[in-house]
Amino acid sequence: EIDIMEAVGCTRDKVYGTVHTGRYNHMKSTEKGDSMRTQVAAWHTYSIEWEDRQIRWYVDETLYHTFSPSAFDSEGWPFDQKFY
């Protein structure tokens, strides 16, 4: 799962970008993500750049998180596999 933007009610004016995979997930406390402070109620452009070996997160064209796993197997990087 790729969370392009997640706003959590218990953290005001903060957005998160996170990757959840077999290796990196909240059940193991190994998820990979970062956050950025912003006025959540205001209009923003949330985006990612998804490349062969890296994903980058942006708010209004400002980079705030980059993910590239330590290994490119299906547990750490399933994003080059077919899925629905």
C-alpha cells in the first residue's frame, strides 16, 4: 500500500506519506514514512513520483519523503509486481 496523503485526526495540521509492504508495515512497527506540517483544511496538491526503485512524496511540489528499500524483493518492493 502506498499512502500518497494521509491525515490522522489525532495529529492536527500534519500529513503523512507512507509505504506498507510485507516487510515494512505497522503490524511489525517497520512501516516507512514521513510527515509534513501543513494546513490540512487548505487546498494543496499531494503527489508522488514512483520510479523503478524509489518513491518520492510532495506537498505543493515540496519534497518531504523518499523511500527506497534495502532489497528489491517482493516483500520490500512489491510495486513492480502485478496487483489489483
